[in-house]
Amino acid sequence: MSTTSNDSPLILRIALPVTLRRLFDYLPPENGDLSLVRPGMRLTVPFGRRKVTGILIDTATHSDFPIEKLKRADVPLDQEAVITDDILQLCRWAATYYQYSLGDTLSQALPVMLRQGYDLSKEAHTCWRPASDIDPAILGKLNRAPRQQATWEIVKTHPTGATEVALKALGAETAMLKKLAEKGLTESYSHIPEKRPFHSYDPILKTSELVLNHEQQQALEAITCDANRFSTTLLHGVTGSGKTEVYLQAIHNTLKQQQQALVLVPEIGLTPQTLERFRNRFNVPVTVLHSGLNDRERLNGWLSAFHGEAGIIIGTRSSIFTPMPYLGLIIVDEEHDLSYKQQDSIRYSARDLAIYRGKLRDVPVVLGSATPSLESLHNAKNHRYRYQKLNQRAGNAKPPYLELVDIRGKQLNAGLSETVEQAIHQTLQRGEQALVFLNQRGYAPTLSCNECGHLMDCPQCDAHLTLHRTPPHLHCHHCDLQRPIPLQCPHCNSRHLAPVGQGTERSEEVLARQFRNTKVLRIDRDSTRRKTALSDMLTIIHKGEPAILVGTQMLAKGHHFPKVTLVVILNADSGFFSADFRGPEKVGQLLLQVAGRAGRSTRPGHVIIQTQFPENQQLQQLVTQGYDAFAESLLVQRQSISLPPFGYMALLTAEATHANDAHQFLETVASHAQQIIQTQNLAGPMGVKVLGPMPAAMEKRQGRYRMQLFLQGVSRGPLHTLLNHLVPAMESSPLGRKIRWSVDVDPLEIG
């Protein structure tokens, strides 16, 4: 047995990807060199009847368990720590704050292949170079294949070869590399290349920077004035105000100091357009990380950041855990977006982790949005964040004109009023584009029987089955249940079935029939499943020909469509009457984000908002006074009842196949919480309140009944004291082991 200098056995303290909130003790490998073992390395260990990959956190000379009962770890998988010191600190904080195990949290920080024990010592890159013997005739025909031509232009600048990762970071496509190889123009080979650091690329810029207006220049100076010190800047810029150009120039300043930049974006849909702008501007490798990549691609991107090859990382939520040895700037674009909050496993906020990581690394953090979250506005108001406002659109673009259209009692054509149809017709006649927004996928929200009124509901969820026409089927978007469209009503056997309401497919069909000579493009999660579908449609849109865009939230965020001058919002009302107290904030942000797609170039924009409640004070305020006044009124309301950001919340959810089991578990938890509140002196005006248990807004989902318990406090300290005592008790509860339960600290969605 390996021992320390005082003959005590050395104990390895290892975090495992399990829900238990503790570290596990193991003996060192039988024949391993302990001088090479350090925190942050992966080790495979026996756990029950299986082998799991864990992370070494620390070593000790004492265990609470008998030494003879401890199992041995296998030889470490790594030659260096894959969890760097700052990522370990970030994960420690996240695990504590969000009440999850350190092992589960660290697992979030690694690509899937590393979680599964992939051996990095065998890592070999696929590299590409120009072929040794090239036929000039074939080379001369490349201008007929622009994508192959573009990839060839990149490859030929690397006569001795370059990794596929580096070539893709410069804009090359793997498929095009293979096509060029088939033509005898390129060849691939494998080797473990020397890492080329991002700061060796000279010059940094490919293209010149744009001239900033006064507001943009002020914002840039505020971000870069303390380039090597932690600060958080809220960049509140109206849609089309040129926030991205400010980001680009701040990143240039970071790269000049030989530091890396991390840019978080809310969804995959934003990455193609954003990535193109970044790669067109910078010479240094730009790496993208998101869930649309396969496991190999994600590992390659992670490694390029880990080894300092990538100067810029653009990624979605989980990219906040990407190791970057030279990190110098973090940007969170569309910081208000709900996509930054993970809704399963460890329920972390990537935006909040970005701020904490910036503090750990002592680097500036930028939060950008046209419609900032109330939390960020509140922090700016209290001078926790710097605040920079961009009031004017870039160039000569003017803010769009917003018009409310009352549709009460009006005859609608698949949700389109006569006013809307006329406006679309006039827009197309001018050679411009129109965008129709409807946040409902599918052909219709459900199917109904005209005889008995029966609705096609999901048997596993408190939700209707959505009708889809391409391909024809009924689909539950909550549990993914799919069924064929019935020929008759299951309740009364009538064959008179009809769609109820409209979805994007139905709007697309009606618009295509009404405007036969115009291209209608539907952009939603269904139409963009194919890997290049979204980029292909964006290419068509950017050609600038008259077109109608129909889509969901995927169209609302960050896209720049110069020829879109009309935006139509078919239904603006639902969020204002939501049971969720955040409903008005979410719908206000969404409406203005969608409206911001109109008139972003030289032509004026027009936004038509259809509503059945035109007198709604919040809607009127949003349209007539703008987001600042709307947000301020919401903050006043929140403050009066101590809701976030003037208070703090945690949401405990229990799910069970029998509703009584979930209710009984949370009843016990609520009773125990009250006892802790009394014994820890957490009661009183500044203490914690326990609300519930009560059914979730969607009580039944995926065949399980869901109950919720709310913990609410005016200050963060007492709430977390309660959670620190309560969660271990929930873990050890016999009933808690029979059901599913979760903890959501700072919940953004209550459903």
C-alpha cells in the first residue's frame, strides 16, 4: 500500500457524477506514480457494480471509513489536470449555491467524451494540406463550386498542413475538404501537432473596424478602461444600435493583450450569423461550442480553448465552463434570455456564473441586451454594474413605428387581420420583406371534434396534442409523444374533426396560398432540424429578394435582416395574463426583440401588434413609452411584494406517478423547513417564508404528477441557511428516494 512519510495511507478524495453531495474516498492505484497525480485529473474508480470516471479533488491521510474497506482507484486517465483551478473554483461555488453535488457539477464542465473516460494521450488530429500533384484544369473549375473554392483558399495558405480544427476555425468545411480530396486537390493525414497559440497570428484583424458613433465609443471605453480588472458592464442598446460592433472592438483590445475572449449566446440559431461576423473580422481562430455539434466536434473545440489555440470561443450556456488559460474578457449577449438558465440536472444560470468567473479571473464581464432583465437593471441602478446605454440605431436606421391593431370581433384569416394582409401586400410591392411572428410550432395548437367539442389531449401531460402537417401527426411538445391523426373522434366517432387555432405551419400555408409569387420561409425548431437548414434559409433571406418570414422565437433574437421592414406579431396577449409573475417581463422582452427586426437598414420599419386587449396598461406603456418605463413599473410592483430582484426564491419540485406521494413528500419537507426556520432564527420580516405545497401550473407531465414548494426570503443569507439544512434532510428521506425531486435556486420559470 502506498503511504505518506508518516506511514499513514494516502487517501484520494474524488468527486463522482452522482447526486450524493459528498466526496468519495479511494486508495491510490497499486503501481501508480503518486508524484504525477494532482487535483483536476480524471480517474476511473469502482462504484457499486460499475466503473465511473471521477475527478480528484484532494488527498488526505485520514478517512471516516475503515481503510481495509476502501477500494483502489485505477491509474489516472490524464497527464495534466483537465479541470483547471479556476473551473474547479467555479464548480465548487455553483454546486454550493445551486445545491447540487460537486461531482454532478464537474461533469457539466467536461465534454461528453471526457466524461466517458476518453484517453487524451491517444489524441491525434486529422490534418489537411494541398495535394502534392494538382491538376490545373480541375483547379480552374473550382469557381463553379463557391464553397469548395472558399475552403481551398484557406487550405492553400497552409502548404505544410493544418489541423482540421484550425481550418474549420478559419471557415473551412469538413465536407468541402473531403470533396477537394476526391478531386485530388487536398490530402489528409494524422498526427499530434504542435499547438499554435492564438497570439501568434499576425495581424489580428482581417478587415478594418467600423467607425463607432459617440455612444458606442463611450461604451467601448467603459469596457476597456480596466481591461485587467474585474468589472461588470450592462450594455443596454436598443435593437440595431450596434452592440456587436462594440463587442468586436472590445475583443480586439483583449486579443492585442494576448488574452482570450469568451462570448456566450443564448441559442444555436444565433451562432451562424455571429460566427460569420467574427471570422470575417479576426485572423485568430474562432471556435464555436453548442449542443448542435457531435461529441467529437465538442471535444475538439474544448481542446482548442484548453491549449490556447482558439483566441475567441463563441458558445451557448455550457460554454461558461470552457477552460481558457489566457481568459481576458467575457461577453454575455442577450443576457436576459431564459436559455441561459438550465432547466434540468444542475439548474445553473450561465449569466450569473459568467459574473462569478469574471471575478475569479479578475477580468471584465459585459452583459448586453436591448431588453435587460429586471435583475440586471436593478444591479445597474444600485451601481453594482456599470451602465452604458445605446439609444440610437447604427447608421441611418430609425426606430420602427409600433401600431396596435384591435382584433376583437374581426374576421381573421388563419390569425391574419385584413390590416395585416394589406400591410404585407404593400411591403412586398416595395420589394421588401415581411416577418410574421407566432410563438406556436406546428399546424395548429390542437385538433377538435365539431360534433362534441372533444379536444385531442396528451394522455401523459396536462396539454393538448399539437397538430402537425409535415409530416402529418399529433405531437406533444412536453413529453414528445407522437400519434397518427385520427380519422374519427375517439369520444363520439364523428369524422368532423378540425384544427383549432394556428401554428407556424398553418400560417405558412395560408401566406403561401395568398402570396403565390413570393417565397415564404418558415423558421422554427421543426423546419431547422437538418444541420444546414437554418443557414440555408438565412442565405436566401440575405439575398434581399421580397419574401415572407414566418417563425417563432428563433427569429426574435439577434438576427440582422436589412430588407425586413414589416414585422407582424399575431398574438401579443398571453404573457400579460400568465400565472408566472415574470410573465409580463418575458412577453415585453419578446415583443420588443421581435419588433427590433424591422427597419434595421435605411428603410423605415413598421410593427403591427394584433391584440384582443388594446387597453391593457402594460401593453400600452410598452408601445408608447418604451422598455425603460415598462421595466421601471414592473420593478415598482416587484418591490411592493418583495419579489426578485427585491427578494430571493427557491423552488422545490416533486414528481411521482401518484399525486399523493409528491404532495406527502413536500408536506414533510415544508414541516421540516418550518422547524429549521424556528431553530435557526430565520423567521421575522427578514426571514424566510414557506409557501405550499401546491400543484405545478402543468400538474401532470410525462405521466408524472408535479407538486411545488416555494421558499421566499428578503435576503439571500437566510434562504441559503435554510437550504443548507433542508436539502441534506430531503436526500436522506425514505420517501424522497422513491420519487423525483429537484431544487431550483433563483427560478426563472415556474411551471
